Amino acid sequence: MNIDLSKILNKEQRKSIMNALLTPFSWGYGAGVWLRNTAFSIGLLPQEEFDIPVVSVGNITVGGTGKTPHVEYIVEALYRRYHMAVLSRGYKRMTKGFILASNNMSPRDIGDEPYQIYRKYGGLITLAVCENRRKGIRQLMRIDPEINLILLDDGFQHRYVKPKVNIVLMDYNRPSYDDKLMPLGSLREPVTSLTRCDIVVATKCPTGLSPVDIRMMKKNLEQYMFPPPSQQLFFSNIRYADPVPVFPVQSPQLTSLNWLHPDDAVLCLTGIATPKPLVRYLRQFAAPVKVMHFDDHHFFTRRDFSDIFKVFKSLEGKRKFIITTEKDAVRIMNNPYFPPTKRNCIYYIPMRVGFLESEGPNFIEWLVGLIDRQGDSSLTTNN
């Protein structure tokens, strides 16, 4: 006999039961993470340093903290100063091993996020994917001996490489000090692991973040971070640009969301970890918004598009648009199942990072200082 607990227990009671069930698994996971990190700290597991600076951009949580736009921000700021390469695992790609990105590749070859970066900066930087980061770095150095800076995308847990600079991103709206280890929460590592990094960036901050909010987060992180200059805390937010056609069209109908009217209709289509910020942004404008959400990094199938356009057809509006994310756009534009007759109605919203002004140094200036410093590869003590 099936029992519907939602009819017997309230939300808090169900949450308490679920927490009790998951807590032992969270303890077990935490013990495994502690043993692994201890093995690296005492030298049982080896860490490799390289002759050129490696900057890792990562996090300690599952879910989107904004790694790709922050990597792009760093590339945009530093590609003129350094001969740069970006190395990623290439999550959910259909290939294995080391692959050097080239113009004839697709997201299935190197992953959607690396492909997005390569589309923007492929002529300015070298980009590669490899599950084995040490092997990937060696290959990059062999292929191009001129490389003098490597950005390691999502490298904080890949401790076999010892970066010169470790950057950890933390969603301001889901601070790690209020979270718990998986599967009870979304932490990949305990919040005490922040002592291994050089820079923490609180991402996705509200535009009107006040000095009081900044001081409060700094205070909450005090017990997990060393004071400056050993470690530095920065604050960033997401800034959306005007819509861009996913496919080339001669006369785009939508070059600004301000052009939307109440009698238009928008289908927000996403396959990312945290779609809510984009949905909230789109709902600031005049047209009603319907949302269809798929799993993060989802590769859309023929059936998916059939379902999507059934919903799209059902929308009531004089003009109807599909609006998606930049990461989804790179998978859609390379997808053979997207109907050619619908290419003029789908747009993506470019997403950029901006750093909030607060007391303390400029992010890029501070990062360059860490990259160019002489001596030990980390200012922190537990790297």
C-alpha cells in the first residue's frame, strides 16, 4: 500500500525526516573528503607544480556559481598581457582524453562551456579539454611553449595540480557557511576548505548590495578565511546584455527586451543549473513569460524540440519569442533537430560579470599581483 506522506506530515516534518535519513550519508561523504584532503596535505597523494602560473577557478558547491562568465572575464582582462590557455574537463562531452579546440568542433566534442569560451576567444587564446589536468597542462606546454598562463576551469577539487592562484566562487544567495555537505546540502567540500584558496568571490550579488551586507558576509566568513593579504574577498554580479539571435537572421525582430509588449509572449528555455535569475530578469519586461527547464548541460533531442514547439505554439501573443541562455545557445545552434523554419524566433541573452565597488583592491590588479609574485605558490598555509 502506498502512503502519501504529504497528506500526513507538514513540510517541516517531512524535511526533518529527510534530514535524518540523509545525515549518515553526509557524514560518510565528509569523512571521505577529509581523508582525501588530508592525504594531499601530508604528501601521501602528490601535487604537481608547473613552471608557468596556473590559476584555478572553482567552487565548493554543486550547481552554478558562474564559473564560465568569470573565466571569460579573466580572459577578456588578461589575454593582452599573457599568452593564455584555458584547460577544462569538458563536462558532458562525447569524447575522451586531451583535445585541442579547433574551428571544426562542436559542444559534443569539447563540452558546451569550453565551446562557448572558444567561440569568443579562440583566436586570442589556446583552449583544450582533458580529464587528467596534469596531462592536459603538460600537453599544452608541449604544443605551445610560449604559453605563460593557464586558467584551470573548475579545478579546486583537482588537487593533483597545485595552482599558483586558487579562486573559489560562492553564490551570494547560497553562502557556503549556511550550507551542508552532500547529499544533505550542496557542498562538495566543508566550508573550512576555503583556507586553501587565495581569493573568494561572492557571485550573483544583488545590484544594490549595501556596505552593511558586505560587512556581514565578511564577518560570516572570518572563521573560514585568513585576513588580507593572505586571502581576499570580492563581490560580483551578473549583467545581462541585449538579446542576440541564436541563428544568423537578416532583420532581427528583437534587439532589446524593452521592445516587448504585453500582447507578446516569451518562452524561456533553459538547460542550466540555476535558471531563476534569468527568469526573474525576463519577467521585469512587459511580455508574459512561460518557462521550460531541462537539466544542466542538456543536449536537446528531436522529441525535446517537438515538446518545446507544442508549448510555443500554445502561447498567446501577437509576437512570440524563445529566449534562452548563451550556454544553451551553443548547444542549440549545433543541433540538427532544431526546425529551420523557427530559427528567426529564438534569441539568447549574453551574460557578463561585473565586480562591485567596495573597500579593498581591484580584482584584476590583485589577481595579476598574485600571478606575477615571486616565491611560494600560495599565500595561504593549507594549499
